[in-house]
Amino acid sequence: MKQSQIFFPTLKEVPTEAQIPSHKLMLRAGLVRQLGAGIFSYLPLGYRIAKKVMNIIREEMDAIGGQEFHLPALNPIEIWEQTGRVEAMGDVLFHIKNREGLVLAPTHEEIITFHARQHIHSYRDLPQIWYQIQTKFRNEPRPKSGVLRGRQFTMKDSYSLDATREGLDASYEKHASAYRNIYSRSGLKFFVVGASSGAMGGSASQEFMVESPYGEDTCAVCDSCGYAANIEVASSALSAAERIADNNSTEEFATPGARSINDLINGYNIPEERCAKSVVYIVDSKPVLILMRGNDELNEAKLQSALKAVNLRPAEAAELLEITGANAGSIGPVGLKTPALIIADNLLRDANGMVSGANRDGFHIRNIDFNRDFTVSSFHDLRMARAGEQCSNDCGNALRVVNAIEVGHIFKLGTKYSSALGATFLDENGTENPIIMGSYGIGVERIIACFIEQNHDDKGIFWSPAIAPYHVHILGLNIKKSEITREVSEKLAQQCAEAGLEVLYDDRDESPGVKFNDADLLGLPVQVIAGERNIKDGKIELKIRATGERKTVEIDKAIDEIRDILRI
Ligand code: ATP
Ligand code: MG
């Protein structure tokens, strides 16, 4: 393809709306353009990349027996009402204003289940894996970070339909391995975490994550054993302190001005591990006092699953006063004004010699014994794991806490949608059962943007051969003046094409500097630098974009060399 003839609008300046590298580079390299908040147009080079990603996804889905559908984005709202998701999705669901009763699909569980209900009647019709690569619409409240969070985006979504739990396990495992292949083939470095299952009823689910400072998720990862978990469920190897020998009785003491654990540590010389912080939550309308060690942060997701709670929130100031008799900073488990459930973090098991609030403003109590002075109804892992703590897999390595972007999600749905929509089948005994389902999603744009986040420098992107818009960039230098350079460049372009390589030939009447900059910005894996001096020696220069490595090779060996570099 001749560069002079294609639409490839590069930008020298970084557009002000773009904050993160992938967004800046996708705009600068002419891959996408923004049409509105969270709405992007793919330009031709960007769409070439998207098609390559979609093809990899398609091949891997076909390899696990997936059958490709293409479902409408326009959906009757009744189906969404039947599963309760009009309400659950709230503002994220786009409603059509001038045609009542239609919504734009943010995902397709409902529609798949609708078709399953129509045509799946017997265990003999199962299992099935149905997928599509299609446009999704979500009215994201804060579309940002370019295509990473769009209001319209492309998702591969698939759904497994099974007759048994074992069948679902098998379909889920197939997806897990297909997903690994998809990311590996695309060239993404990723890790997998078990997602928080609290609100979902405990079914298995995994998220595929890409480490990035711009990620909206936080994960704890161990680089030694590969442990990775969403911070909502991550744990570390810390254990409770030994009981201390001096078990004196409780004693109230004045702590004017001490409102935080740090005030106690610094102002009253109390070691952090002797402090028990009290936090009060209203959990499903009931007050719960939660004790954490020192400055440990309460993890709400862990609290929610420990108490199997539906709704929870921190108590307000007035409620605190009513329950404990004191304001935040002076509350504790001993002598509550109103009885409340008391639970504690595992690190406080059997604790004694502890300091906590006295439920009287400006006072604390020392020598508190958790086994003597009040009743802890249960102990749980309730703390937020922190960077630097040891991995809980006994590998002795320090955990890192990183931001990450979710690129995919696999989820055992069970019978939620099939029950709601009446999609049932007759099992071998003739009994009617709801179909057991799984749901699996991958964001196409997220793969592209995450790839760029991991593979770029100041000058531009470096694509992997698998998803590069073209494989080879031939830069014909000064071809207006140098006939021989033009001839050799054209011949090489033709030979590349004959060898099955996709080639972009920069035949423009631009300076070498402009060509080098554009080539580095676009980031095709191999650059062929065709300059007269080398050509007169029968040679050509190759540059590997990712490493910057340069090689001067004989012209008639160039194609073999390029294929070697690309490994295709
Ligand atoms: P997030 O928590 O980031 O909003 P999600 O949990 O809503 O993601 P799913 O509903 O599981 O995402 O969708 C499956 C996949 O679709 C995600 O793993 C992600 O790759 C992609 N995706 C979801 N929302 C968007 C979006 N607004 N823009 C681009 N891709 C998205
Ligand atoms: Mg979302």
C-alpha cells in the first residue's frame, strides 16, 4: 500500500483531551478520532488493528466450539424488565426516546437466553457456546481514558449453555484457556484474578488484568509465585500477635485531642499493634462495630461477604453518637450505649493489652482483653492487604499493589437468566430444569489500548506482528531525486507482498526526518530504510521498531531477514 494514497492523518501535537499514552498515541497516529464523549470513530489504520484483534478472538472462540451470532443492539425493553436489569443497570442502560419500549444493549445475556428458550428443549440440545463480536452501548458516567472506557465499544461476548454444573465447569475452563491464548497471541502481558464474588452469590468468576498506572482496578500481585487478586479479596501472610503476659484490668485514661490511631501512637506512645481501631457500619439496617488492628484499613468488600450483607454503609455522626455515646475518635468495644454486633479482624484474635476508645469523648481504655472484656461475635479477614506485606502463598515474597485495567471477564452465571426468562430443558429423567449458563466478555478496544500502554516510547507505538496494521514500513528516502532508490523501494514492496507480508510503502515527497518520525509514531514492527548510499553498495537498512536495533543487509536477503525478525 502506498502511503501517499491512504488516509493516515498524523498529529504532531498531543491533543489536550488525551491524558494517557494510549489515548494520545491513538489520536496522534491517526488510528481513531473522537466524535463525542466516549464515542470514537476508527480510521482505516485503526480499524485494520481492530480486525486483527477480532480475528484472533474469532479463531480462538471457534477453536473451543463457539458458534458466531450477530445479535441486534436494539432490544425490546420487556426482556430486560423480566430479568430486573432495567433497574439494576440504571443510567448505564441507554433508552430510546422517540420509540418507547426499546433500549440499546449494554451486553446480551437476555437476548441469548431468549433464543435458548425458543429452541433448546432437551439435554440433547446441550452444551452450546454462542458468541458474537458486536457493538455495545453503555452510558458510562465518566467516559475517559480514550477507548478504554467508551459509551459505544466493541465486545466479544459469549455465553455457554449447559445441562450440568460439570458441563458449566468445562465450558468455563475452555473460555479461560481461549482467553489466555487471545491475550498471548495479541502480545499482551496480563494476569488473572479471582474477582470479588460477594454480590454475585459466590459463583466463580475471573478477570483478566493488565497492569497500568491508569487502571481503575487495584490488585495485589506477587511476582515470585504468580499470586494475583483484586484488592477487594487479596490477603497477605500477616498473623495475629502473641498475647502479652501482663494482663491487667481495663483502665480509662484521658486522651485529649487524640482522634486517630496516629495521634495515639505519636502523642501517647502506644505501639501501633496495641491499638484497636473501631469502625461502625450500618449493615442491612443493623449497627455493627468492627475492630481493626492499628491503622489497618477496613475492606468493605470483605465485610460485605463476611456478613453476607446486601446493603452496608458507614454510620453517620449522629448514629455513632447514639450507638456508642461518643464521636469518631473515641469509640470502642467496651461500654457501648446501645448493644451492637461486634466483629473483628483476624489479626485481633485473642488480643489483650489493647487500647481502644472509651465511648466517651477524649478518653480511651487500655489493657482491653478481647477474650475477657466484651464479646466478639466472629473474626474474619477484613483488612485491606498492603504493598510490601508477605504473599500468603508462603513464598516469602513482598506483595506489590498495582493499578490494572480489566481486559476480560469470565463468569459462571448459573441459572439467574434462564430462571428469570424461563429457558428450561428436560434432563435425562424427563425433569424440567433451567439451563446452566456462563457469560464471558472481552473488550476489543481495551486489548488495543492496553497493548499500546505496554508497548510504546516517547516517539510512538511498537506493534507486535500479530496485530500491527501492516508488518513492514518501507521508507523510500528522497525518491523524487533518486531513481534507483525509488526502483529498489518499489521492488521490495512488491517482493514483500508476494511473500505474504503486509507492507506500507512511504512514497511521499517528504523529508527523511518526517518519514522517520511518522514511522516511529505508527510503529510497524520492521522499518526498511531505503537510502541511496546503501543501495549503491547493494544494501538496505532494517530497523526493528521495538528494540531500535538496526541491521544493514544485502538487498536480495532483505525479505528473508524481515521474515526472520517477524517470525511469520
Ligand atoms: P468495568 O468494570 O471496567 O466497567 P465491566 O465489569 O463493566 O468493566 P463487563 O461487563 O464484564 O465489564 O464487560 C466485559 C468486557 O468489556 C470488559 O472486561 C472490558 O474489557 C470491556 N468493557 C466493559 N466496559 C467497557 C467500556 N465502557 N469501554 C470499553 N470496553 C469496555
Ligand atoms: Mg462497567
